[in-house]
Amino acid sequence: MEANPTADFHQLLPDSALDSLSFIFPRELKALHAVSIYTVGDVLRIAPRRYEDRRLSPPLSSLTNGESVCLQLRIYSAMWHFSYKRYYELSAGAADDPQGPRVFLRWFNMPYVSKLFAVGMLLSVFGKLRFISGKWTICNPDFEILDDSEQTGLRLAAASLGDPDTPGSLPAPQFIHTGRIVPIYKSVPGISARTFRGLVYRLLSTLNPDAKWEDFDPAPSYPMVHALRDLHFPTDDATAHKARMRFALSECFARQFAVAWQRRQTRAAPGLITATTNYYCQELLSALPFPLTRSQQRCIDEIRADMARPTPMNRLLQGDVGSGKTLVALCAMLMCIESGKTAALLAPTQILAEQHYRNFRRLLQHTDVRLSLRTSDRADDSHLIADHANISSDSSPRIIIGTHALLYEKNRPQNLGLAVIDEQHKFGVVQRQRFIQADSHPDVLVMTATPIPRTLTLTLYADLDVSIIDELPPGRGEIVTALRNPKHMKRIISFLRKEISNGRQVYIVSPLIEESENSERSSASQELIHWRAILPEFSIGLLHGKMSADEKEKAMADFATGITQVLVCTTVVEVGVDVANATVMIINDADSFGLSQLHQLRGRIGRGSHKSYCILLSTAKSDDPAHEKLEILCKTSNGFEIAEHDFRLRGPGDVLGTAQSGLGSVRFAEWISDVRLIHRATRIANSILDSDPALELPIHAFLRRRMEGVVTQSVPS
């Protein structure tokens, strides 16, 4: 198969098709196309996932077993060995010391390498040193031939190893794979790491230095072509960091510009005035046996101000576990129905939806507000809380509580004025859009008890106004958290008996539902058998996500009423399960959970006035990062502080999940943890929209096309 004509040297553009380049073999082109890489720009936009320092290492006289080294060596002999494995071996040493120490280079399962080398050649090699049978040895090293007189041999060697360099094309430059800081990329099936690295180098070498990229450049002082060269083949660590931060700014700007655009479009859309009077809200608050905290009252005031404006509210209500977010949300829902609209709350699980339903019925028992519960298993419209005159002649439910069932047309709330989304990160972006999509542009209040690091708030929720409940209601009991090895179980059992005998209740949490052959982690089903044998005098129940709705409801009801004294469960209790008398939680294999998830679980105790205890069981050693994570939880109960630690330890992708959060694919995660860079990107975005709100200027044409795509993608099917 003949290759297509080669593009002119130094004339490649970002949109140049790869199949127009003669130095890419057909099999490599097929592999690139299989992962949607078609142009020069597609290749160069793939950032290295890390770098490997392959700069020259110390002299042969000071080598260390097990270290990775880059050495310049001259070949002094070469031969095949036939032992338990067939391998080709070079004996090499310092170029200026033929009698000096030797390093032996071995290649296994690579028969063609014997044709690539000749005695006297000068090589640059990189690999891990091993002291084998009294000889310094490097197995299957990466290498480059350095002799200027051996350019033909170099090209043949590169071709044999799959490099995109053939006789007749430009000679391959030296020091791509060794002798420098080398980029390491995510593997492309069908293409070796060496081949892909060589391709990137060749494309950068032939890229037009004045090439224009179809994008708005937020950092014009650092030209794209220069930044790409520094990104892929940096001369030092500082250069690599500088280039990555330049591309991090571009990626952050793209995100923040889309957010700023959406925010302005939302605020420009006509909305509903959903806060007029607040009779129901005042009636509810006056009947409570406790006053609101200052944080709760401030959040209610902020929400009411939004709902009183004729533009759609988009607000995040963030608060630690047990801070009283649900009561604030209920006040907002009551203001909404008093304006003649319907309010709906979307919960991530049936257990949580049913608990909200029960709590709302209890709190509103002296009012005439009609509630409805809609889940995949239940559609209950029958409950009129009290036999009072309704606010209108309409007998349909005014507050609707449900799960994913609300996303389907038959369950969609009518005349929706306020959409409340609880634990919103549990829902995908499209699901949230489907729930709130309505011609009337309802107000939206999203809630989370998962504390969010400041930088994520500035990015994930930059299109939302934020209300934070940063204090807990008074009268809550202290929670003591302790890290224990399962070897201490005898003392733990004695402590449990004492607590249960004093009338308290216990959660025992496991990461798995059933025992697994592929995991040594504890399972709820096995723990149930285990604890019933240890504590036969007490009632022990089971709760997990695979139980039917009726089974889960009964398990929770038995625990809430005290019939069950110990509840063995999975993380299904992470959100919403509220039993004030539960004062002890044992978390098995605590190191298998994330910090924020552990904090969420711990929030299920300490809901009453009694002192509570969270016992983290783990076999992690003191030098294990998992041990550090658990120690953090023992030292603080501040959810926002824990969130920052979790972000530092796990990174943004694992803290919230990019698919659920809407971040999509993040190539340069540096920006997610850099407040200054986020603010800089936001300032640039806002300055553009302030000066050119409709993006009519030619310089903003690409941004306009991209925003038209964002609007199209945001409309649910």
C-alpha cells in the first residue's frame, strides 16, 4: 500500500490529516483512527500523563542495584545466548575506557535486534539496573544510536521498532527516548509507546510555527506552538510545569466561560415569582420545639430573596451532615406552594425519599398541605395532612417527593415552581436537566451534605449561587471517632454490650452485600451471621440496597422504633437515615471508603443528645496512606476540612466523579486545585461577555459556535 504524499516540512497545521503524512504506516494510521485521532491537532492535544527523567546518570563506577539509569555506552562485543531463554546481549562500557567496567544489555523475544547494532556503535540506553550473576545488566532497555555516521542504521533501527521514520524521510533527531525528560503517554492500542512518542516529536518538528488553532487563546503571550513543545518535550521540570499550567488555564477558561454563558442565559430568561407570602413557613417554624440556627435563617432569607425575583433561582444549599438543610428546603417549598405553584423534591434513593416523606408529614401535620410520594414502587397521592380548607380548590398534591421516577413523563410534576434536588451529585447531568426542564423555568435548589472543596465550588457550581449552613443545631451529642485494629474486637464487643444495655442502638457497616471470591472485604450478609452469634441476646437486623422496598422500609422502621437494636448494613445508610437513639457505628474495612463517604456515614450517629462513638476498623499499617486518611477523620469532625483533605488525597475525579459532576474529561487537573488560576479564567470569561454579550466580534466566533453546541447538548431528549 502506497503512502500519501508527505506534507511540506514545517508546513503542518493542526487540522492536517494524518493520512496525508508518508511517515505514518497504514497499521499505525488504523490504530490512531480507532481511538478517534485523525489530525495533527488530535495527536498534539494528548498530554503526557507523566514524565520520566532519563537524563544522564552517574559514571559506571557508582552504579546502584535497582535504580533506573540513562547511560552513554560504546558497544565492545555482541552475541546470542541460548540458555533457559534465548536472548541477545551486548557488552558495553564507557566510550573512552575500553578496559573499564562493563554493562550488559539483554533483549528477550526480540530476534531482530541483532541486525540493529554493530561493535563500536555509541548508544544512549535507559533501563533498570540489576546485578545478575556478578554482572551489571539492563534487560530490554530503551535506546538511541548516537553516531552521526550511522544515520542509515538509525533509521532502519527506528523502523524495526515501529518509529515513524523511514529511509527517504527526514533523519530522526537524537534524544527522543533517552538522555532527556521523556513524556509518558496513555497507551494507544496497536502502537508502542516509543512509536507514539516519536510521532509526537516528528509532528512538532514539522508543525508550522505560525499555525493558528481554532480556539480563543486566553494566554496569547505564550504561543500555542511553543507551549506544545514545552509540554511534550520539556527541557526541565519547571518548563513542563509552566506548559501544563498554560494548558490548564485554557481548559479552565473553556469550563468557566461555558458556566458564565449559561449563568447569564439563565438569568436573562423569564422566571416565576415563587415567594409572595410566607404564612405556611411561619406556621411551621412557630410549631418547632427549637429555634433555627443563624445559618439556617440566613439561608432561608437568601433563598426567599431569589424566589421573589422574576428570574429563575439557581442555588446550591451546602451544609454538613445534620446541619438542618432539609428544614430550609421545606421552608422554600412552602413558600412556593403558597404562590400557587407545585414544589418537588428529587432524592437519590427510595429510602431517603420515604424518609423525607415521613418527616414532611410529621412537620406539616397541623397544616392543610397535600403531599405525594412517587417512586418506582409507590405512587401515593392519598395523604391530606389535616382536614382543613385547602389553599385552593385544587385537590392535587402541592409537594411531591420522589426518586428517579419523577424523571419519567407520567410522574413529572405539573405547574412546577420549585425543583429541589437532594444529594445532587448522585444524579447525572442529563438527569438533573430532565427534572428541571420546563417551559416555566422553575426555581432550582440543589442540596448536598457532601462538603465540597472551595475550588470545586468555584468550578462545578460556578453557575449557582451558594448558601452554606456552617453550624449545627444546639443540643447535639459529641461524636468520638477511634481507629482500631480488628484484633481489639473483644474490647469492642464488651463496649457494645454496655451501650445497648443502656438503651442505645448500633450501626455495623460493611462495604459489600455478599461475600466475594475476589475480595477479602467484609460483607453485610456474613456480618449478620457473625454478630447474631456474638450478641444472641439482642435483636439484630439487616439493611442493604438489594432488598425490596417493603423489606427496606420494615428494616428501617424496626430500627427507628427500637425493635431492632443493631442494624447490620451497607452504605445504603450513607444519606438520610436518621435515628437519634443510634450512638455507635462500627465501619468494617474503613480504609476501603473515601474520607467524605466515611464522614457521611459517621453523620448517621450523634443525631440526638447522647455522646456517640464511631469505630473505624482497619488493618492498614502506620506508613500506609489509608492509615493517614483514617487518622484525619479521628482528628476532626469539620466536614469542609475533611473535604479538602479528601481532595488532596484522591483528586477531583474520585471525590465527585467527572461523569456525575459534569466536568467530563479533564486533561489538566492542575486547574481544579488552583484558586488563583480559576479566578483568572473567570475574570477573562466575564470580561469577554461584558464587552461582547452576544459574541458577535470575529475574534469570538469560535466561542459563539462552541456555546451554540453547549445549548444544543443541554436540551434533554
